[in-house]
Amino acid sequence: MATSIVALTSRLPRAIQSLSLARSSSSANSISFFSSSAANPAVAATTTTTATAPKPDFTNNQSSLSIKLPTAFALAGASLLGGYCLGSSHSEYYAELQKDRELPKGERGCCSCDDTSCSSSAKAPEFTEAQNALSSKLQKIVGKNHVYDGMKETSKNAPFLKGARMGHGTALCVVQPGTVTEAVKCLKEIVDAGCVVLPQGSNTGLTGGSVPRNDTPDTRPAVVLSMKRLDTHFPIDDGHRVVCLAGCGISTLATSIQSWFPDRESHSILGSTFLNPTTAAGVAFGSGGVYVRKGPARTDRALYCKVSRNKWGENVVTVVNTLGIKGLEDTDFLEHTELDAAGALDKYANDVREGFHRPMIKSSDSKHGHAKASDSNYQNTVCECTHDVSRYNADTTGEDCNRSEGKVVILATVHDTFPAPEKKRVFWVAFPDMETTLAFRREVCLNNPEDLPISCEYLDRDSVDIIDRSGRIATYMIRYLGMGDIMGFLWGVKQGIEGLPFSWAPLFCDKMMHTFNNWVPEAIPGKFMAAGKGWDHHCMVAVGEFGDGTLDRFMERMDAFVKKHNDKVIADEKNADRQTVSVVEADSPSEITALNAFRFVAALAFKTYCVGEDIQGISVDYALPKNGGLAPPLAPSAATPLKRMRYSHFGCNVVHEDIAYALGVDTHEEKMSFKHNVEDEGGKLPAEHGHGTEYHAPESSQKRWMNMDPLNVLNPGVGGLSTLPKYGK
């Protein structure tokens, strides 16, 4: 136990140091050709002067406390007995509290270490000789320090074995390759040992698709292939595109591009960007709905692995190369040479990490070099007022890496960058009803493809209330620690604490955050909170000027909309002086940061709220038709929710809905009923969180994944597929 706590706390000083270095070296992030890594700045040495304390006198025993040996034993025994009784009652309390209770993570409560249904009490699996030898083979490839045992959960491996919201199991081991070539070699060793592979990025997914699961009929052990060490990224094509290895964090990428090219921006921002999820995961899920002008993460230019079997029964790992980069095309390498695209990419990436000068590479003239590195038609499709949805996870178009959900192993991707706005204004716009809010979306935000806002995020009144009640601490952490590695580290600490072998551990952090939430001031300025408490529907709208009058035209439309609605006569005398639509502008960068953080902590705040209030909740991710947007009705027989928290990427109508219920409600039945209601309204789910183990994918998606992975060795069980070899055929 002491070792686990030390393992957690020993990493904190390094994280704090990295924060100070990041703040002091933001301008030093560029190297000779815009490398993604810079030399560490020198750290000034500090000198500590220690005063000499008086030497204590141990000779005078007259005033010292004297306890006889029998008394000491009696006190020690009483202390142990009292601690045991207190601990037992504490465990019983938490076990009873968690019984038949669902937290917003898709699974029933947490599993007590004393619960006989826990996986730890199951019969120990029997491994083959090849499986027993696998860890040693992987250590020879990546080094001993990058292979962890996964059969018994510890604070060290918990971040790999437990999902952000759902999913929790054991693995034969966890391996973290440091190069693309190592990743390919590890994949081959794992499948040859008869194991299944769970590709994993930052493990911030919400539907359990990237962590082990023990409750399946499949007897093959799982190995977590963590790609986080593959974090190198570098620009190509004079900064108009960027190459990201699979472990590159989205927040890290955004910071790098801002440093390299102040007039450019990265391709995507997610609601969980503060946890630094990987770019590869964004492609695998089709995530990223914050930026209306850019669309979700999508690219047809990638390097990825597929697994098949030849006619001799041998496993074959095929590296598919659609990067479209000069010098990295498959045709650039002779058939009988050892070097291939993966090895050449490793060489270039290593030079980037080391800060060596190399010319910036460019896209090739091949079909892959001209392929899409973003959803270039998204601006047009999102403005269409039709009964179709803008985007959803079951979209089967594009290269296999897109929305693959772990059925291929993504090694690297190419993404477009985008022009940064010359000027930016951010508004909190409040409305009295959903109809007026949707009219604002239709008439102002999505009026035409050329004048789209940068982002348009929706919050209902319950969202504002819950974030304010349970999300202040998280909001301040993002405001002052920023997005990226520090928040990712703290998230790992939280997961480590929740993985400790105590009945109270899974709820401890959320309980503390809820308890101390109101000890800190409101997380956003009072002018925004007044609007949040005074109206029921809210949009955070960011608008930019891109040199073509976009900002002025947007402001003209918004001013006309507000005037039209506020000039209406309000019959109710009580509200005679009240505006129908309220517009509050952020006056400084710090206010903009506060608003963004307030929106991004919504999902975290809901779980904290449920834990803190001793209630339960469910979370559903769905896309509504482009010409819709009203909240799907609950069934007449449905239980009455305590809170119905709706927040969305308003431009594309992708909604995240968290519903709180009292204890005793059958939340599984409520969730299934609600999902059917969404589909009855023309919606599709999931929209961007991925199917994982929570959603059943349509037949078209399942067939696509089965063609990608005919042996079912990559992320088996995703989207309702069989977990058995070859899908049980």
C-alpha cells in the first residue's frame, strides 16, 4: 500500500516542474525546422540555509511520560480493534450505498474488494507457454520499464485498466512502444502469442472501448497496446499540414502549432481536450465537434496496421501506408531493403525529438498526397436544413482508420491546419426557450457556409446549475493549470486513487470535490452567472474575423436577431422590463478561458454531482437531425428525473445528455427507453464518443470492422460484435 502511494506522489514534483518549464519556455518550443520538442531550459540552482537547532536534552526523565508495557499493549490492541470496527462499518456503508446504483459511466456502481463477484475472486486464467513468455519478449523490444503486469490492479497500471467512465478489467500486460517500428513488432508478438490487442491512447474514452473487460466468453488474454510514448509531431507543406504519431495529444498539438505558426491553428478541439486525448483516438472515433468551421477529426492520410492470416495459418501484420509524403511512400523503398516507411518515419521523428536540422518535408504527388486530411465539405453539410444528422459514429465513409474504434492500429496521421482568426469575440447568449435558441442557431450561426462562427456551444439551465454546484474546482484547475500534460497527470492521479484497494476509494475524489466546491468562488464572472441563473437556455458563441468581413456580417445578423426578439411586447407585467434575449460579451482572454473551462468540465461535474448528492445517473451521446434540436421526450411511463442536463455542440446538433435519478430507479431500463426515443425523433447514437461496449453498432459498421479485422484480435466486442475468435464463426 505504501508503495502505491509513493508511486503516485513521487510523480507530482516532476509534474509541477514541467508546468513551470512549460510556462517559461513557451517561446522556446521552435527549433531549427519547427520541431515538436525543444531543449530543456536550464534550471537555476537554489541554495538552502539550514539553522542549527538546539540539541535536545534526553537526560531529564522526570517530566517524560511513562507507560507500562501491559498498558501499552492494551492501548495498541484497543486501537487495532477500534480501527477494524470502524473500517468494517465504513466498508459496509459504501457497499450498501453502491448497491444497485449506477453512476454516469455506464456500469453499476463500483465493485467492493470484498464482493465475491469481483474479477479478482474469479479462477486464475491458465496461460500457454507463449503467453507466459510474452512479457519478456515485449521487454526486449521496448525495454523493461515500458511493460507492466496487468493481472493485478495497482496504482501504476490502473490508468490503463480502468476507463474514464466505464470499463474495468485485467490484462496479461501493458506495453508502451517508443517508436513506430516497436509498435509493429509488439503487435506481431502479441497476436502470435494468441492474445488480443487493445489499442489505447490517453484512455479518456467514455464508452469502455479501450480497456480490458473480463465479463466475456473469450478466453484469450488481452494486452493493452498504449501508444502514449509516440507523441512526436511535426509540420509539413510549410505548416499547412501536420504529421502526428499516434500518441500526440490534441492539446499539445494545438500549443505547438500556435508556437510554430501563429497564423495557423490545429484541426480539432474536443470537450475533453484538457485531458490531452490523442489525435489518433480522435480519428478512430470521429470526435471533435467544438469547431464548426473545421468539422470532426477525419483524415484519409495515415499509417496503420491490420492483422490477417495467410494460407499457411501464419499471422500477418500489414502496415497500410496512405500518408502521402515524399520520401515515405512505399514505392520509395526497394523490395529487398530493411528500411520501410515505418523505419523512415522513425528516423525523421527521432531527428525532430533530438532537435536536428532537417528540411521540412512535403506531400507527394500521389493519390494519397492529394487525399483529404480533414472533412473539407463539412461547412456546407452542417448548414443544410435537412432531416439528416451532421455526423455520427456509424458513418462508414473514408479510409479504414476513420471511425475504426480499435479495429486497426493507427500509427500516424496527417491533418490539415487552419487559418487563425485576425480578431476574435466571444459571447454568452441567453434565451427563454428552446424554440428561440434554435432560431438563433438557424438564422445567425448557420446562415451560410462562409460566415460560420468559430464555435457554438449550448448549455441548458440544469447544466449551468450542476457545473456551478460541482465543477468549480475542476474549472479553476483548467483555468490556471491549462490544458495538456499537467491536467492529464492529475487525471492519472485521480484514477490511481480510485483504484486503491479500499471500498471508499472509487468515490473519494468526487466526494471531496463536491464537498469543497462551494468553498471556492464562482468559476466564471458574475455577469455570465447572472445570465446563467436568469435564463434557461444558453449559447457560448465564438466569432472570428478571417479577412473577409465574416465578423461584421455575423454581428449584423446577431444584432438584428436580438432586436427583433427584444422588441416583442411581453404580456406578463412582471417581466415587462426583462429582455427576451440576453447577450454578454467576454472582455478579456481570462474571461474567455473561464467560459471554455466551464463548458468543458460538464461531464466531470455531473459525475461529481451524482456522487456528492448520493444519487445515480446515466449519460447518452446522440446526434439530432439538422432541422431539429428539441429535447427528445421521455416515455410516459419513465421515471421522473431529478436533473436533465443537456449540453451540446450546437452547430452540428451533437448532444451529450446526463440524466440524474433517485436511488432505486432502474437506470438501465430508463437508458434503453431513452435511446429508443432518440431514434424515434430521427436521431442517431452514439454521435462522437464511440460505440465501445455500450452501444450496438448498425450492421454496416459491424461488417466494415469485421473486414478490417477478420480474426477479431483487435478490440474484440466493440459495438456489439462477438468477442470470440473470428467472431464465433
